[in-house]
Amino acid sequence: MFRTGVQEMSPCRFLAAAGGCRNCGSACPVWQAVCQAEIMEICLLRRGGGMLWNLRTRLRVGLALVIGLLSCCVSAQASQPRFQHLSPLSAQRGTEVDVILYGDQLADAEEVLLYDSGMKVVAFEPLDAGDEKKQGKRVKVRFQIAADCPLGAQRMRIRTRTGLSDLKNFHVGALPVSAEKEPNTQFETPQEIALNTSVEGRIDREDVDYYVIEAKKGQRLTAEIFGQRFGRSTGPSYFDPYLAILNADRFELATNDDTPLVWNDAVVSIIAPADGKYFVQVRDASYNGDGQAYYVLHVGEFPRPLAVLPAGGRPGEKLKVTFLGDISGPIEREVTLPSQISEENFGLDVSDDRGIAPSQHPFRVVDLENVMEQEPNNQRNLATAGPLPGAFNGVIGEKGDIDFFRFAAKKDESVTVEVFARRIRSGLDPVISVHQASDGKQLGSDDDSRGVDCAVKLKVPADGEYVVAIRDHLHRGDPTYTYRVEVTRVQPQLHAEPVEFARYTQQQIIIPQGAGSGIVANIQRREFGGAVNFRSPELPPGVRLECPEGWRADGTASVVFYADENAPLSGRYSAITAFVDDPKQPNLKVEGELRQDVLMIRANNNDRVWQERMHRLPIVVTEKAPFKCWIETPPVPVVRGGSFNLIVHCEKAAGWDEEIRMQLLQNPPGVSSNGSAKIPKGATQGVIAINASDKAAERESQIAVRCTARHAGGDYELCTAFAPIRVEERYLSFEFAQGAVEQGKETPYLVKVTKRKDFEGEANVQLLGLPANATAEPLKLKKDMTELLFTIKAAANTPVGMSQNVICRVEVPENGSTIVHSLGSGRLRVDKPAPPPKASTPAPNASNPPPAAVAKAAAPPKPLSRLEQLRLQQQERAGKGE
Amino acid sequence: MSCPSPEFPVCCCRKLLRQALALTACVVAASFTSAGASDLVQLHTYPGEIKLTTRRASQAVLVQGVYSNGLTRDLTSQADWKISQDNIVRREGTRLLPVGDGKCELVISVDGQTRRIPVTVERAGEDRPVSFKLDVMPIFMKAGCNTGSCHGAARGKDGFGLSLFGYDPEGDYFRITREQLGRRVNLAVPEASMMVEKPAGAVPHTGGKRYEMDSPMNQVMVEWIRNGTPHDPENVAHCVSIDLYPRQAVLDGAGETQQLLVVATYSDGTVRDVTRLAAFFSSNDVSAQISETGLVTAGERGEAFVMARFDVHTQGSQFLTLPKGLKYAPNNEEPANYVDELVNAKLKKIRLNPSELCTDEEFLRRASIDLIGLVPTPEEYTAFMADKTADKRTKKVDELLGRKEFTELWVAKWSEWLMMRSGGQNQISDKSIVLYYQWLVDQVANNVPTNEMVRSILASSGGTFSNPCTNFYELERNQLKVAENVAQVFMGMRIQCAQCHNHPFDRWTQDEYYEFAAFFSQIGRKRGEDVREQVIFNRGGGEVKHPVTGKNAVPKFLGGARPDVAGKDRREVLANWLASPENPFFARNFANRIWHHFFGIGIVEPVDDVRISNPPSNPELLDALAEKFTAYNYDFRKLVRDICLSKTYQRSTRRNETNATDELNFAHQSVRRIKAESMLDIISQVTQTRDDFSKLPAGARAVQIADGNISTYFLTTFGRAKRETACSCEVRMEPTLSQALHLMNGDTVNTKMIQGGVLKQALDAKLPPLEIVDNLYVRCLSRHATPEELNTLKPLFADGADVSKALEDVYWALLNSREFLFNH
């Protein structure tokens, strides 16, 4: 599909792919006969002709489409579904659980799109369907959770026939879950729970929750909370859990606010000192808490180490790892890693005879040989040796500790030394430096270039050995301060992310049938340059994506997803691959993902507190929108410093007439466009003013327009098909003479014309930027003229002073249209009239008329430069004897 | 940085004036004594040693006698002078002038007492050329040219600017000799220079005539110009200190005089008599007026602090003026500890007697409010009153010191000093403040010595969450302000003035300011993983530039040595000095702040404005408290105990005839308004209600509010500190009309009375109305109702009266009574 750029959540029953509107059943023969045939034609033409596709054909197609009437009724089905809450929020794996999903605009909900594996939906039913007031607010689903479902968050969205909801997290644990029962806010009145269970609760404002459990002496007692990781917030306020275990005498045996492994959530462990009751206190770290401060608290005997060593291995490798930081001591395990390297987060579970830890340890699966630090290695000459490439693993175990590693490299190799510490959720704040092994000369150092982690890129100066030193930023040390230093030869890397069109609003790919949905992808290239294209083998049926060639070499590229007219309503998390597609570098093979970090909690100043990284983007096909829009292909280029009015046509469904807001999906480099253009009510076309700067890139770019309109309580957005817009150098350049005029008089104003490119016919030239009440008649410019002479008339009340910005607006005719140039600039001074001649001055002798009069009589005056004018004036004065 | 007035601080003047007037009004009793009737017990001669270098030198000599009744007299003119050798020095009035090189002795005798002063003369044949810095600059100070209201103003005056109080001699030299060439100094005709004609009044001068044309000051100026306005050589000696003599004087009645003597010591070891060049000020002209030449004339009864300023140095002496022939009999009460000894010594000196001890009821209420911020419960009251042991007050103080509320009260105080407040420019999170507060609670509750606490704060590194005391550097990021706050909070002095110019009323120079600020120039900050957290660390680099010299300031302790900071965390170096006995200001500052809590007025007041021109009212007491605090290993509880167990603390607020108007010398306890947080807590306590403060668990008390940003109408009205600055003036303790109105008409008291159900419980218990009234007295005022009070209230409970309503009225009246609202 190419033409029918209609996008976004339409409740409207436009034209169903099967040949009729779902609501009214109309067959819309006109549409089918005219439009679809034309569309096919366009598609074929486009595929055959590529970028040289004839402009006129496109224009004709566009006009032809206008003829196709949208004679269809419009549904008032809700759009822009919102997903606000789930209840319950968590469940034990290996069970089935009924969950109510709460939100808005959910009446036409069709399915839950689960992102993660291990869970499936076995029943789905929107509730309160018949009740006008309540409908669209609740959906009942039944989740079947596999016994081996990964522990932690299950991310999901709700797809409706007209849209896609926001992302919400559900929590899967290994223990049976009960609900919090208020009042449990006092130490004296705690809620009793059994050991090895989970409890789901909420912290309200200034709330404290107490739970009590029985434990035997020597028993390992651990509490872990999953709170902030739900990604809930109310404005800038969000939940930051704090945990404490107290004994019956109210003494705190363990407290925790933040633990790197669980981010801002908390973990506390004790070995019960005696048989008896133990109290778990849950609160917000700063006594915040609100309606969104939900948590799941796991209390049991399960192991809860805080770090793993090493924190990475090769794909398919079987290796020994040690989990550190459990209150009972280190736990050794042998693990087998997945055989495929995946972008998806991989983690290790840790379990023993007393249970399984509620959350996983992040673990790197990369094809690098592991090297473990060999103590002592806290001096350069004691560095632990390893290969290049390789992964060095160790622990900054005590205060002041520093670890050295050594590797050999060849001259001129580019090597990346990258530390993974906080990214594997270790508490270490690593600082790294790279030195020559021979003399210790430092070649690079870093603290924070990868968030808390760090990396150094090294151009190897000579064949030899190099040493990496790693320590904590504050010279701290701890047995759980693990790290992993990956030393690799520099490899090109690539990934892309959609940019946000509006602040805090992340673009979703929601495509109305027969329309498009556009994103602008921010392309991050490391260690290479060149054109990048996008592909996806797993788009929903009837959907394709397009990234026009002109954008591919840029830092940001337009990518539009189009759904066929008859694409079934569906949704899918699709992996989209960015890949090097550069004719100049046919052998360069680099691929990366198009990903999105979904912002769940935002603090002040746009700080991203909690986000979920989506390696696959949800792509949803919805019902048609009540309108469709297309660009009238510009018949002429836009020149540097010039402007152009882009015309966008629309077709509105019968009975639907709303204002359509328009914005270019992406401006070509150096080009700006009106961001608030509209197709008003009652109109079928609108204009987007486009301006090219003096330095706009001379090239052709494919532009698309995002069109948005209100309907059924929500905004419908779609993206038009691409149309080319060409930026060229100006056809002409003007040089202005400096002018001066007295109030109430007129002056010739000379403009020298230099032509760069031929044009046919006459161009209209208008002088702009004149001072108030000064005028100049427009002139016509033919292609061979080299001068233009305006006559500027200043009125008696034209203000005195210098006008700095006199310009010419030139409309050059081409291709039945005009190319608007803005050429300039010149200066014009307005003077006060010279004082009248002195009374004593004799009147000019009639037999000796002033030279000016002679010049005037001698027909068309030669335009004088400012200097010549001044000379003339001087002569006149001399002649008058002043 | 702002400096409200470069002139003498008016507030300080007024305060001392008040004090003076107060003393003036003291009624005299007991025996009559006078200098005439007493014996000369000690003879002081100043200076202790005379050194005259070059022909230009001269030295005045001062003789002061101390009499058995404590009075002093200027005996210079009455003394018998003898010079051991004629060829060394000659005498001209009270002044010695060089004759020839060598050594001799000046022997002074009065009433049989003799003092010998060694005299050394060097280079008597040489003359020293006039120096710009040594001779000309002091003229500007003496004549007042470089004060803020004259040419020392930031923009100068009438087109001519000098550095304020001469902090930039190089700049002044430039302006005099290079600006407006030929006008300010006329090398051809020195007498026609503006610098000569203007101050001498020969031509119109906005500032008027400053001195006579033939005055020594003008002569120096003319000589310097005649010499061609030479610039001083690089190594010219600079003044390192000045001494002001006598150090103390007790003058017997109006009209008595005492000459002052100022001697400057220079970096090359020479000394000069600079009395004629020094500027003199008196903090209290009514009691001790001082002339331009340094002659103090006694006025009305009172205490004054007279100061001399020369170069960048200021020194002061204490002057007491007593009425001529004052009668006074000390009551010679047995002191409970060193506090009483030193307070009594001062009282004796100014001829005051302390008030008697307060009653047990008063003590119990006072100590409870001061130590735990609550009033005693009826049960505590009964138990204490029933205790008949002699040391029950000691036991009570010890008990209160161990209470959790004691910790909270002092944590709240620390929170004010450390300006704990969320939000603001640096967007301090609630969590930072909660954790910082919790850190303080741990410190105070575990009795961590104050010096260690301060050391932890100053040398702190780490995340503002993981090591919350680093918030000290997050709440204020400007390194100059950090330096100012450290000086103000931990050393009790305001050095802000010295940021722009030498401190006009203290010893601090601009150099010292930047040298102190240099300790904070290497603080590194980076964002933690949590967006709300900052990591504070030692960057190991970064300097503070001196704005005048443009050079990097080299770290030097304020009033201390220049330590080796190479390769060290400068803040650690500073912390180790600041919170140690080597720093003379640290222990004194905290001792003074602690003292202030128990008397409502510091020994230095305000507590964070220690300076030469604001001397302690009882320096010996402050020194002793500081020494004890240091000896106790900075355990402030022990110092609190000493204070609370002293008779001085336990004195009645009732005044006697001698101390009726004394406010500064602790002759009696003061009636103090209760602090906002404690007031609200006490109201909640006596009404049995709980408060609900934002971001604190229900039932938390006002004193536990960690964040200066959280307040209620009540707390704001009662002057709770906003904690926006380090200034002690943030806590407002004065009673205001809006406070009274809020208590009477606002919803706090009325609502709480109803909510708490105190009356309902009493009525349910079927107690007789007057017994309930009495119980309310005990509950609110920690005393029983007097028979007169009960009699007055009786008609309210006559037959047929609405008992419940009447009790409510009594309860309300008690909660609005001054006796309830004040600690007394």
C-alpha cells in the first residue's frame, strides 16, 4: 500500500477490507473501483521507478483520489484506550488467576498483548458491556502462568479495535500471594502472614504496614519487596520502599532502603536469633505513599544473594557461578547459558532447598572468554593476565581495593574496555584507567560514561601489554562489589529509538487500516557511518514499513508503517532491525534493534526514574480512521531562503467533519515547517508553510505528514504517504544598491540581478521590508534581465531612519506553479527634507537651468549609485551657491 | 553577600547601651567604698618593653593602678619617672624619644610600688622615610577617609574611591598617584595637592575638615608627596598585630579618665606607638566615652567595650564604670559548681547579687521544657513533689537527659543549624532530608561526641542517601557560602563581610576569607544512580581565586595555621583542625549555643556573631564551659548537666533590688517564650491529642519534623525556623499578637481541647469540679491552684451552673495564660 495514508485508532467503519463497512455494510463501489485501482497503480509505479517516479503521475493520482468519496458512516467507538490498574497485581506461577484490568475506553478491547514469556491469556471478557456509564472501564482476564514462568514483571498492554493502551506490569512470584488487610499500621496490630508467602499491599500517605511471622532460631528469614519496579507514580511522586525486620522488642535487626540488585526496592535478611515473632515493616523511604504505591512483599526462607560472580558467559556455555551476599554465605551453582545471544535481558535465578529468590541476577551472554581475578592483583606488576578479547571478572572486596588486569594488543588496534558493574546490579561505582604495562603511563580513564559504569576506548600505541585498573569511585569495597570488564576490539554497533514528538509522550505504532503510522528513529551508530535501513520479519499481517532512502544516512530517519486496507485487526510485539544498507559499503554488515525505553516513572526535570526497555515494539492495526489525508506533491522545488506552501488534501467520512491538525513527520535538514497547520472544519484541504534556510541541504527528501483529529473522545493520528520535496539553490541572486530618500519624495532603487538557472516567463518581484508608508511598485523580471529599478516613494510621514532589511520576494514561474524566493537584503535610509534654500539665494537663472533638470529632460535617467547621488547633490548645492 | 552597614553595627551598640542603662539603674545598697579609701594593690605599666627604632620613633607610657576594692586609676601623670641613662632616651611628657643607640631602663614609681621597663634604642641617628603603607594608609583610617560612608564606599565618593578600611593598599596607591594626574597629588607643590587641601579644609570638602593643616597626619602626607609619592619596596614590613592597653579598667564614677595606648608589632620585629594613628570606638558612649586621641572618660554606670583599630587589626578592652562611692555587699552564696563561681565573680565585679533559687515546681517545669520539650505529666509532678531526697533535682536532670525526647529536641536544633530543608534551588529530595535527619538522630542518640559529628559532616564523602551527612554540601553548593556557613555554624562567627573587604569589626581579612574558602574548593559532585541522589567526593583539584590579587588562595585555618594539604582531602584536613582543641572557637561556640538554650541568651549574643567588637558578657565563664566541653570529650550531655545543676540555672525569674534590670549577666533566670515546636507538642500533650504532619507517620510530634519546608500555620506563627540560612536569627522567640490571637481564636487550642477528651474523662470519673480544676492546673502549669484562685473560680461551679462549660472555660483560660505559654 502506498497512497491511503490514514492512520490511528479509528472507530469509524470506513471500508472494511472485505469490501464493506462493518457498521452499515455499504460496499462503497466508488472507493473500490477508483481508489484501489489507482493505489495498485501507484505501488507498481513506485516499485518500478524508484525515486525517479514521475511527479506528474503522483499528482494525478493524488487528484484522482480526491474523487473517491468516503461515503460511509462513522462509529462513535472509543479510541485511545487507557490501562490504569490490575487487580490482583501478582500471582504465583504454576497457577491460573482471574485478573480485572481497569482503564478507560476499553469497550472494544480485543486482547491483552503480553510482552514476556511464561504466561498466557486463557479468558478475556470486557465487563459491563451493556452499562453506558460503566462500560469500557473493566476487562476480566484469566492468566495461565506456567510453572517455569520467569519470576518478576510481566509487561502487557491492552489492544482494542481502535487503539493500544499504555504499558502495565503484573508480577509473577514463586510463593502463594495473599492481600494486605488494614489496619496494620501499628506495630501493635500487625497482619499475620505465613512464612514463605507473598503479600500484596499498598502504602498510603504516611502509611506504615506491619506484618508478623513466626520463625525458629537459626532460620534464614528474608523479605524482598517489589514496589518501584511496578513502575507506578502519581505525578512526580513515586514509591520508594523501605523494609525493616524488627524483633518483638521493637529492635531493628535489619533495615534496607535501596539495594542495587533490586534498584530502589529493598531486601532484608536475618538469621533468626531465637524462636519467636518477627515483624516486617514496610513504608516509603520518606513517608511518601499514595494511591499508586503498590507492592508485593515476599517473606520466606529463600536465598537472597546480592551479586553473582562472574556475571557473564558464552552462549551455550556451562559454567560455575558464585552468588555472593546471601546471609548464609556464598552459594555456588553450575549454570547452562542459552545458546543464542539475544538483546532481551537475561537473568539467573538462584534457588536452594529452602526456596527461590524472587528476582533474577542480570547476566551477560556474550562470546568472550571469562578470566577471574587472581589475588593478589592490586598492583600493576601483579595484574591478572587475560586474552584480547576477553572478560575480566572480580570483586572490589574491601576498602581501598584496586584490581589490575593485563592483556596484550598490537599497535593501532582499537580496543574498548567496558566495565559492567551497576548494569549487572553490583553496588560498585567503578572507575577505570588503562595503562601501559611497561611504565604505567596512563592512556585513558573514565568514571561515568555508561551511567554509573564506565568505558575507555583505546588506540593501541605499540605492540605490547596493557593494564586495566579498576576501583570504586569512593575507594569503598564490599564482598558483593562484583564487576566484569569486557575488553574487545572495537566493533561497529548500531541501534535506534523512536524520538518523542511531544514531551513525555512516546510514539506508538498504531496503524488504522489502509493508513500509515510514522515514527522518527534516532539512529545511534558507533564506530561506523553510512546509510541504515529497517526491516522486520514479524510485522502483523498486512503491515509493511518504509524508510525512504533519502533519510537513511541521517542521524534521524522517518519510518512509516503502513497497513493494507484489508489488514486484519491485530497487534504484535515485533522485533525491528536496523541494518546497514549502504551501496557504498556493500560488505559492511551491522545490525541492531529499534527499541523503546517506555517511561514508567518520571521525576522532576524529566528524570527517568523507571523505564521498561522494549526490544520489540508493539505494532497494532486498528479500524479505519474517519478521514484520510494525502500530500499534493510539490510541482516545484523549494529554494534556499525561499518558501513553499505544501498542500494537503483530506477526505472525510460522511457525517464526520472535524478539524485536522497537521505536522510534518520530519523536516528535511535546514527546512522548517508550520507545526500548527490545520485543515479546518468544512474544508478538504490545508496548507503547511515550508521555509528553507539559506543553508538547507540541497537534496530531495521524502516527507510525510502526521494528521490528527479528535473523534470519539480521543485523538486519531495517521501518517500520509511520502511525497518528495526538493531543496535547490536559488535561481537568482540580487544585489541591492544602498538607497536614500527624503520624506515625501521618491528615489530610484537599483537591484542587480545575477541568474543561476533559467526559467520561463516572467517572475513577479516585490520589494518588501520598506519603512512605513513607503511604497514601490512590483516589477516583472524576465530571464535575461540584469537589473531591476524600483521607484520608492516615501510619504511625508514615513519615519526617518535606516531600514536594514529590504528584501525582494520573487515568484519564479515553473511547472504551472511558482517558486518563491526571498532575496536580499538591502538598506534604505529615509532623511528629513533638506532645509529650504536661504532667502538670499538668487533664483536660478532661466537661461541657465540646473543640470538636474537637463538630466531629467534627457529621458530615462541612469540609476545612480549612492555615491553618485551624493556627488550630484553636492554639485547642485554648488550650483545654487550654497 | 551583603553588608548592611559598613559602619559600626548599630544593633551591637544598642544592645550594649541597653545593658549599660540597665546597670545604671541598679539600686545601690550595702557598704560604701571608693578608690581613695582603698590601697593600691597592683601597678601596671604599658608597654612592657620599649623599643625605639630610628629617629622618627617615640613611645608613650601608661601607668595604671589597681586598688583593693577592684577599681582602677590612670596614674600616668602622678607617677615618678626615672631613666637609668640620659644618652639613650629623653622624656617629653609621657612620651620617650630616642637619643642614642643602646639600652636603659625606665623606672616608674607610685605609692611605693615600682615597675621597671627595659628600653632599647636602635639606629637613633637614622631617619626612616615616610612609607605609604606604614604611614599614609593609617591616616585614611584614622581620619575616616576610607569608611563606607566616605571614599570607602563601593563607588567611592565624589569621584574618589579608596578600598574600604584599606583592604587594598596597592589599589589605593594607584588611585591616589595615577588617577587624575596632577590633582590628587601635586609633586611640584605638595601643599596644593587635593590629598592635602581637602582633608585640611583648605578647599571645600564634602566630608568636611578632617584634621588641621599643621597636624602630624597632614605633615606625613605632605612629606610623602614631597618625596615623590614613593611606592613601598616589596619587602616593607607589615603590621602583624596590635596591642591595646590597658586591658581592663574599672572607673570610679563620672569624669574619671583613662588614656589608652596602642602598640603595633611589625613583621620585621619592630614595634611602634600607633596611638595617634589608631581609630577608637566605644560600644557604650554613655558609660565610657572615648576621644580621638584615645582618652576614655567615665560616664554613667555601665559596661563598655572600647576598641582600637589600626591597619586591619582591631583590639578591645573592657571598661566598667561604677557610680562614685557605690555601696555593695556580696551575698557570698555557696556555688554549686564552676558555673556559679564564674557567674558570681562577674556579678561581684559589677556589684550585683543573684536571685534566690526557684521552687521545686518551677524547677520541674523549667527543666522538663528545656530538656525534653514537654511539661511534666501529672504523675511525674506528683512523684517529684513527693520525693523528699536532697538530690532530687540532680536525679531529675539525669532522668530527663536519658529520655528519647531529649535527643529529638537537640536533633531539631541541629536540623536548624544544618539548614535541613527539602526543595530549593538544588531540589533536595524529601528522602535526603529524612535520611539526614535519621543520621542526626543516630548521632545524638548514641551520644557521638560533637567533634566527631562535626568531623563526619565536614569530611563527608559519598552519596547523599548512602552517607546522609554529605547533604551538608548539597544543601549549599556555593563554596564561598559553604565556608561562611561552616564559620557561622561551627565557629559561631560571621565572616561574610570579608568576602568583599576586610571585616570592619573583626579580625578577618579578605585574604583569610578566601584562604578559608579554599578548603571547600575541591568538592566534587556527581549524580548518583538514583536521580535524587548526589555523590559528594574529593575532586583533588580546583582552587578559589582571590578577587583582588587574582591568585589562588592557599588554604589556611581561620585564625590558625597554614596546613599541608598537598595530596589530601582539604576538607578532612580542615575537619581535623576545626573540631579539635586546637581551634579556639569550636568548643566555645558549642558551649555558647548550649548555654543559650537554657537561658534564652548566649554569653555571646547572638550566638553566631562572635567577633572582637561583640565580646562575651562573661569571657571567663565561656572559657570554662569550653574547657569543660573539651575535657568531657565533647559530650554535650555532660555540659548540659553542669549547666542544669548550677544554681545559676535554677535561680528564680523573680529579680531582687540589685539585679532588677540586669539582662546579660545571669543574675536571675529569664522568662522565655517556649519554642514553636515544643509549644505545639506541649499543647498536644496537655490536651492528649495527636498531630498529623505531612510526610511523617501519624502521631509524630512537631519536634520530629525533619524538613524545614514542612510547617503548619501554628508553627509558622510561633516562629519556627525556615532553615533557609545558617543564622540563629531564624528561630523567632519573641511573643507576638498573632500568636496570642491564634491561641485564643484559632482552631489549635479549641479543637484540641474537644478532641483530647481530658475534661470528659474527668467528668466521667465523677470528680468534684474544683478537684478537676486543680488537676488542670497541675496538668498545664505543673502546680496546684492556690486557694485564692480556687476561691475566685468557685462561683463558676455554683449550683445550677453548667459545670462542663465552666470547666472548659477554665481549661481554655489556662491554655491561654502567660504562665502556660512561657518557661519561667
